Amino acid sequence: MPRFARGLLWVGVSLVGAAAFAVLALARGETVSAAWVVVAAVCTYTVAYRFYSRFIATRVFGLDPRRATPAERLSNGRDFVPTNKWVLFGHHFAAIAGAGPLVGPVLAAQFGFLPGTLWLVIGVVLGGAVQDFTILCCSVRRNGKSLGQMAKEEINPLAGTTAMLAVLFIMIILLAVLALIVVNALKASPWGLFTIACTIPIALLMGWWMRSWRPGRVGEASAIGAVLLIAALVGGGWVASHPIGAAFTHTGTALTWMIVVYGFAASVLPVWMLLAPRDYLSTFLKIATILILAIAILIILPPLRMPALTPFATLGEGPVFAGKIFPFAFITIACGAISGFHALVSSGTTPKMLAREPDARLIGYGAMLMESFVGVMAMIAACTLEPGVYFAMNTTPAALAGASDVLKTAGFLVTPDQMQALAAQMGEQTLIARTGGAPSLAVGIAHIFSGLTSALGGKSATALWYHFAIMFEALFILTTIDAGTRVGRFMLQEIVGHVWPRFGETSWYPSIIASSAVVVAGWGYFLYQGVVDPLGGINSLWPLFGISNQLLAAVALCVATTILIKMGRKRYAWVTLAPLAWIVLITMTAGWQKVFSADPKLGFLAHAASLIGSTDPRAPRLIFNDRLNTFMALLFMSVVALLLVVSIREWWLVLSKRKPATVNEAAFVESGYAA
Amino acid sequence: MPHKGESLPHRVARTMRRIIGAPDYEAYLEHCREAGHPPQLTEAQYVKEFFESKGKGVRCC
């Protein structure tokens, strides 16, 4: 295509995107089609990928197709394997996309569809995708080293140790909040619990098939697993309508104990038995469901019932979670806009599989854009619900009563009969106060999927689609819990191993059991307190998770900035410094408000103070939890403050030439793929 | 990387295995061929070792 025509094409794409944003921004009161959200997002991603990611690839990092990657130089047919860029894109995307980009936007929908959508789209192109891409580039040039190792070598050993401890604490909060979402989705839901419970024997069968009966035959095992999963999903409907359903109807507390026992077992059992087969099953399901959801949204283009902005955007007294748009919209949506956890994947398996350096652009930047689009679809699914239904589902009765005047004024009304009818349509006993985001997302997905099947001439099967969506969400959340508990166990073994070497032996069973028990007890405690919290737990745990995840992004961006300065690219350091400054601003502000705000709905200490002298028997425990949450928030903030100080000191030493700019890159080796 | 002469179903299966992060013994055999040494692991040993290292991988939220 001639250069002039290409230029015109990109101007056209930019104008279409700008027009879509204008429609979204100017819509007040009238219903807006989801098509505008999709167009605005896709045009922005396309322009950002074409221009900004290319700028980072060529000017900032100078990615070189002639330079052999670790996958080529250290190829061993196991972890270092040169992989086709599209295959690696799928692998990387499956590893970074979990429940975060689905749940965060659903919760942030309490502000309306606009703030969350803007943050998802702008945040990813300038922050999240930049972080994933730059950390991948840094790791590829360092033989696939991890974030902690790079922090240690490029900044200093204190930074490395601090980053490792930060990851461990963040993991505890992450696993607790994810488990809370599953508990809230499966509470008093025999259909959902039966289906999820069936995934355990299905995974065990798949594991035995792949490991012992037909070693390595993953395709056969996955096909059998998929068929059994569908049977479990359909069977769940039968179970729920029969007396046997009582055996699968449990309270949140009972489910908490079940999930804690499951997490411990998954950490102690061999990987092939439970973790790996469940991971394969959930990856297939994740990719297929996201593809179908994207196609369904594009075909149906559902109208958005939620307004662009709700009164809670400025009042800061939202019933789903407390706090104003700034900083809480940016904390609530982490995955999908910027997620520090991705830095662990970008410096984990992915750099060891990259065949050519320039492929990092598609995989690091492109896969994160795709995850952002998943977040946009979740936002659309949540905003297709009537606002009254959305708030009734995502709010505890106590919080709903507190916000009833605002909801009434805004016209966000729903009657008990309407909620009962919706629950019956979804095959559930109730959908009121199903906090955590997963059930309301499932209702949104069920509406979209049943609309698609109806449009194609089939039955709507809304209840089946609802439980399919619950299964889809719970399955990969449990996969994250499996993998996260095990990784936490390895980290704890490594840390304790420094003072007691025997404990550091990852195959020594007393150490496996003790470290698994400590990690499970850590997240299990926060989970239990979230389940019994009168405000639903999400109100305090999700912001804490958002703060910790974004602070890990700050750690990653500190490492990337340090490396850019040492590479002699200080004129381009703004690429990572700009998102770093924004992330530090929002997380520190949110952390400060969560700890010190005088509003008991928002501040942990103010909430604790409001309970002193209370006759409520739960008060002492709630006060203790508030103080524990305060400690965690201050710990995360201190860790980042410390890392910032040591990073800035390192930048100053290098820039003022008091310290040589030593780049710890692997030596250049000519690539065999360049010819 | 793509293999010449590989049938479509074989290629699809190989691609899916790599995307979900499943053991790929053929990749190991191919590496051994290219490196010019005989395979040191049987398929069962390879699968066992693969699963042990997989447990250290991170899945994001």
C-alpha cells in the first residue's frame, strides 16, 4: 500500500476511534450501544500497537532480529524452546488472563461504564502493555531471569529481597480475594457447587491418563475432560432440582473450609495429579469462552443499561466499595489496565520460549491489549444489566440500605419479585447480595449467550449459560489458587531455607506440608474474615488486592527504568517513568485513604474506632481485622517506598557517573533464524 | 517452530499443546537431533520432569 494511503488509513482509524469516544462521553440519559465501546477500544489498541509499541521496540529497546534469544542459545527441549510467535501469544495470554480482568471492571461499574472503560483502554496502552513488554525485553536480554533476580542484579540485593517478600505477601491477599469470589458465587448454589466439585475427579482422571495410562497424551485427556465437564454442567441442573441437591447447598463458612482443604491438597499433591490437568482444562475453556463472548457481543451489540456516570462516582459512598473515582477506579481495575503480576509471567516462562527478539512486541504488548479487551467485554456484560439489578446483586443488605436514598434518586430500582424472577430464570434460589462480581458477570454473560443462541434459532437456555459462566470463572480461579499456593510454598521454602537449609529442599515432605499449611493459613484467614464480614469482605479485600497488585507494577517499572538508564537510553526513560509516577500516585493515595480516612466506610482505622465500645459480639474481631488490614496496607506502601528510594539512588549514581552503568545483558550471539 | 511436511491435525495438536503449556516430547527429541546427541530421557521420564518444573510456574489473577 502506498505510504500516503497508509497514512490516510491510520488517520481514518484514529478519527473513528475519537468519534466513538465522543459518543460515549456525550451520552447522558439515553441508552448507548455496546458497539461504541468496542469501536473506541479496538481503534485505540490498533493505533497504539502500530505506533507506540513499534517505537518501544525499535527506538527504546532496539530489538534485533539478528540477536539470538535464550530460547535459541540455551535450547534444551524442555523450558527453553523456540516457539512460533502466535503460539507463544496464546500461551502468554492464557497465563496472564485470569479472573482479574473479568471481576475488576464489574465492580468498577458502580461508577458507570465510562470511568472504567477509559482506564482500561488508556491505562493499557500507556501502562500495562508497556510494563509487560519492557519486562519481557529485559528478561530476554538476561537469559530469562525473573523479576526478583533482575531487581537484585540491576538495583541492589536489598531491592531483590524486598521484591521477593512483596510478592509473597501480595500472593496471600490475591489468593484470599480470588477464593472469596468463588465462595460468594457458589454459596447456596447446588448447581454451581456440583459442577465445580466434579472438576476435581475429572482432573484426577485426566492426570492419571496423561501420567500413567497414556503418558503425554494431553489431547486425549483434555477431550475426555471436556466431555465430562459438559456432562457435569448439565447434571448440575438435575442435581439442583432433586433432594440430593441439599448435599451441595452450603453456607459461605462451610465453603471456606472446603476451599482451604482443597488449596492445601493441591499444593501437597504432585503437579500431574490435580494442578496440571485442571490448568489444561481451564485454559481451553478460557480461550473458547472469551472468543465466543467477543463474537456474541459483536453480533448482538447489546445496549448498555448502566449510565456513563453514576452518582457514586463523585459521592464516594458506593455500596459495592467505598471511595471516589480517584483513586479507587484505578485500584479496582488492575488486571486489564496494568497488573504487576504480569511481570512475573513476562520474566517467567515466556522469555524462555521467545524465538526472535522482535516477537516480544506481539507477545508482550499485544497480549496485554487482548487482556484489556477482555476487561472491556466484562464491563459491557455488567453494564447490560439493569442498574437496580446490578446493585442488588453486588451489595450486602446493610450497604444497600445505606445507599438506598441515592439509588432511589438515580432511579436504580428493583423489586424483590423482579430479583426472584431473575434468580428463577438463572436456576438459582436467590441472586440478592451475591457480592464479588462473578455472579453479576455470569448473569450478563448468560443474557448475551442466550441472546446469541436465540438469534441462531436455538433455545435460550439461560440457566445453563449462567452456570456455564460460573463454572468458567470458578475453574480458572481455582487454577490460580492451586498454582499460587504452590508458588507461595516454594517461596517460603526458599526464604526459610536461607537459615535452615533442610527446609529449603522442595521435595522434603515435612517442609512441603509445613510451608503449604502456612501459606494456606495465611490466605485462609483473610478469606474467612471476608466471608463473615457484615459488609461482604470485597469492600476491604478487593482494594487491598488492587493496591498490592499495582504496587508490584511499581516494582516492575522501577526495574525497567533502571535498566533503560543503564542501557544509556535515559532520554526514553519517560516510557516507564510516566506509568510508574501514575501508579505510585494512585496506590499511595488509595493506601493512605484506606488507612487514615476519617470516613468509617472507607478508612480501616476510622472503622475500627467506630466499633470501640460497641455491644456487637463481633466487634473485637472486626477491630482486629481493621488493624490487620492497616498493617498490610502500610507494609505494601513501605515496600514500594523503600524500592523507590533505592531505585532513585541507583539512577542518581549512574546518571551522575558516580557508578558505572553496568548492563548485565547476555553477550550478543548471531541468531540462526536471521538468515 | 513450524515443521515441514507435518500434517495439519498433527500441527494443530502440537500448537494446542504448546499454548496450554503441556509436555511436548517431540520438541525434546527434535532438540536432541539438532544438538547431535541421543535423548537422555524416555518419554515417561520427560513427562515426569516436565510436571515437576511446571509446578513452579505462575498463573496471573
